[in-house]
Amino acid sequence: MKGDRTEIVIDAGGTTRTYEIEATRNGRRVEITHGRGIVEVTEVTRGGTPVRTARFMASRVLALVEHPAARPAMDEVKATTPVVPKPRVGGSPAVLQPAEAI
């Protein structure tokens, strides 16, 4: 999602360096993979096409922090249609109440 970002802190021989990869457009996301001594952070489109990729030696990575985008607070959800129970199959029929009574 746009706004998702990943912060990578690297040991650069006595000092540290910080890199950031961010999902810059709607529908893009940031994916992290690691294996065989490499950490790869990629910005990916909805279809899975990589846009930007950063590769780091795993032995040099000090910290890898994911920052999700701020999600808007969900408003109270109001049901527009009342829920009416379904009649049971077999046996005596369920008593249905009118929607106004629920």
C-alpha cells in the first residue's frame, strides 16, 4: 500500500548507514526476501513487477524495520439491512419476526 516503507540499517565499517525503500504509488507494496546471505527489499506493483530493488549482504544488516502506512480509523459500521434468521430445514418451521421488530 502507498506509504509502506522499510528502513534498513547497515554496518559500513565502523559507521552505520540507513536506507529506506518506500511504496511510492497506490497499489504498490514493499516485499522483503532473504536467502543465501543476501537480504533483498523490493517495491512491487499490483501485478508483481519489481520497480526498485535494494540488495544487502545479510552479515552487514544490523536492523530491518517495516513501517506500515497509517491506516484511516474505521468508522462505526452500521447495518443497512436487518438480519432475519433463515427457516430450519425439516422439523417445525422457525418463527420469523418482521424486520421492524429486530
